[in-house]
Amino acid sequence: GCSSMTVAAVFDSAGTLLRTYRSVVKVDEHKLADASVETTTLTFQDPDRILVLLTLHSRDIMEKNPDALLSNYLTDEGVRFGISCGRRVIVSDVVGDILYGDKTAKVSDMQAVIRDCWTTVSQRSDNFALNAGAIINLRTKMIEFTIASAGYPFPGVREMITQLHSQGIAVFIASGDRTEKLVQIADQIGIPRNRVHGVATPISKAQIVQNLKNEYDVVIMTGDGINDLSAMKAADVAILTVQQDGTRPEILFETADYVIENICEAARIIQEMAVNCETE
């Protein structure tokens, strides 16, 4: 019957639920690069690039010697990392060796992205979560880019989540961002902490969707970038949102069942799935 149709809605965070600003430093030039290229796209441009998230505290690193090696800072402070994205499945030891042994990136390369990102986003929102990371290169065995990103919810997101919950739709986040940061955002927009999956690679995002398909009749994936592609393919319904500026690979448009320009449009599509029993 219609009443028992269970629906899970999975959302990416950065660029999907959150308007996201990124800063990128190209390490060999030690200067800010054009940040309009989405970091996952930047990662996918070279099969040897791996995007890693760092558990560093932005305020702490800002006080350190800018000329020191970033790898020394990461080692001294015991900064951990999570692999967020890459074309290859890679063992973390290899990534750690590059990250902690790099001789090129300076503390100033990380300070620059944090400062730029913080300055820009704090003018637009007083409630945001800042992530720090790097793109390492397996071929050159170096830190190629330092990255900071910060996001705040698109207008109406909190209301949309409340609306979905009130209709019995289970809402999840599956994101490459750090779990601690996502939990801050989830609390703001009303998603239970046990439904937040952080440091999710493209493969693990797809796995989250697959697992939910065992529990729910319909699983819908909403994302905005190439790292959401596998999860979109795994879902019963794929929604691509293009609210965040930037160019996207054609394959995303070919895979999506719906393309939306405002994240709040997802609510209508998801609600229709919950009541549409004619598809049986």
C-alpha cells in the first residue's frame, strides 16, 4: 500500500546543502590559484592526485612560523588525515609518507588558504565550518596543493529538511568533509548525528546508498560534483543540483534523473517519490 513506502534522501554537503567557498594554493608557486575549479574536479584531472582532509586546527596553525615545512607541522602536531577523493584506491601508508615527508609545502601555504577562505566566508555568514586539506601527487610524491573550504547552508535548507522529516522521509548526509565539521552543520539544519557520514570517498558514498537500499523502498541521492557520480548511479533516483557555481562534467547531467537550480526544489521531487505508488 501507499502508506508504507519508505524513502531515504541522501545529500552531499559542500555545494549541495552548503554554498561553499574554496581557496587553493599551488604549492610550487606558493600563491593562491584560481579556486573556481572544484577541488574534486581538480583531483580527478590527474589520476595520481589524492585529495586528503587534515584534522588541523585553523587558529593554531595561523600562529606558527610561516617558513617552516608544512610536513614538520603535521608531524609535530600529530595531525591526522582522511582520504576524501581520488581515482585510485590507495593505502593510507603511502599517503602518509608523502604528507609527512614532503619538502616543498610551507606552513604559509596552508595559512594563506585558511586566511583567504575565512576572510571571504565570515563576511557572508557568521555560522560556518572550515575544512583544511591538501592534494598530494603519487607520481611526484609531493603536496601539490593546499586547500581550505568553508560552507554555510543555502537559503531554505533547514526548512526543507524539517519538511522532509515531517513527512517521514529519512534524511542523510554523505560527504567527503570531516565528520566533526559536518556535525556542526547537521545540528544547524536538523539532521540527526547518526545519519551523518563524513570523510566519504566516492566509493563509500555509493556503498552508503547501497546499504540504505536494503532498508528503504526508495533511495534518492542529491549531489553536485563528480565525486557524487557513483552514489548517483547506485541510487534509485539521482538529483543533480547546479546551484553552486562552476562547470560540471557532462556525465553528471547524463546520469541525473533530475537537474535542479535550487536545492529546495529537491523537496518536491523527494515528496513525490514518497506518495507515488503507481510505479509498483
